Amino acid sequence: MSLLVHITNLPIDTEKVINLVKTDSSGAVNVFIGTVRNSTKNKEVVGLEFESYESMAVKEIDKIITEAKNRWPINEMAIYHRTGMLDIGDVPVVIAVSTPHRQQGFEACQFAIDTLKETVPIWKKEIFADGEEWVSAHP
């Protein structure tokens, strides 16, 4: 498995992910850090649970990185996603991308999170104070 794509049930070390993509030729490192928030659709969220089809998720994330590198002059890109039970404030996903210029990095980061939510087999269950619900991660 690539160091730049990782599915884990352990907390994600955001600094480690950022350091994986830093290069001397990069003028920018853009980072998306997804966090578990305490509400959605006017309902109190107490946590999230993520499950994945890990081998397929890794393949799909590799495709995202390949496509991003075809669209933008990316030096390095890393995508880490957490599975299992997460509490409010926990980090389920980190995407880091290094590019020569900032705009390219912003665009590549946005592409990566949007495509991840649409194509990668990772499922999310929202846990509320009064129940739970599996939800589509697709926007």
C-alpha cells in the first residue's frame, strides 16, 4: 500500500500527512481536514461511524490521485481516511497536496474531496442523541 493513500481505524496524524507531500519545488501545500461536527439537518450528532471496502477504497483513491495529477501540476498528493467510531471534533479525512502555486492546490484539493465522496466505497452512519442513520456520502 502506498504511503500516500491510507485507510485506518486509528486517529490520523495530520502533520504526518502534510509532511508526506512537502517538496522543495512546491510553492504551496493545500490541506483539507474533515472534522466531525455536532449537528446536521437540525439534529444533534453525537458521533459518526465509517465503514469501508478497504481494498476497493484504496484503488479508487489511487484513481483520484492519478486523475488530479493529470489535471494539475501536482508534486505530491496524500489522502488518508479513518474508519470506525468517531467523536465530535475527530478527523475522518485528510487530503494534502503540494503544487508549484496555490490556486492549483486549492482546485486539486476540492476535486479530491468531491470525487472521494462520490466514488470511494466508504459509508457513514450518523449517530444522533435519539437514533442513528446510514447516509449517502454523495453530495
